Amino acid sequence: MSLFATPEEHAANPPSTWKVVPAGTRQWAHATAAGTVLGGRYDRKRDAEADLLTSSYAVLWEQERRWYAGEQVDTWRPYAEVLAERQALDAWRCRDAR
């Protein structure tokens, strides 16, 4: 699972830009600066704010940063391999679209 589809999108959305937003009646969640809700359900806004930079989403963001940079992340296929597979699939789709 990744939070962002491209390295550029990932770099544009570090946890330091995330915010706490309402998520229903008296609940709070974490969201990107653009307003995309990442997740988390908190009963108190202050709990959501305290967990913002240490949440599982922040940990995932850091793992994804390492992955996009070419570092090995446990149980993740290397990004270069995934990118090559995507490019081959895109080329195949374009061939069939003609």
C-alpha cells in the first residue's frame, strides 16, 4: 500500500503539511494539506493533533520516501521493479488503443 501514486505527489505531501479535520460527529481524522483524508478516527481533536506526526500514516509516508529513493523496505518490491512493470503495462495498453 502506498499513500501517493508518484514520487512527486509524495514529496509534495509531507506529514508536516498534514492537518486535522472533522470526520463526522465529534470525531477527527488526518488529512493532506489539499484535504484528502488519510484516515484515523479520534474522539478528541487534541489527540489527533498529538498523533499527527507519529501516526501509522506518518510511518508509512517515511517508508514510502525510502522506497521511492531506491532503499529496500521490508516486504515491499523495489520501486524500480514496480516502475518498470507499470511502464511495460502502459506501453501495452497504448498498443491496444490504436
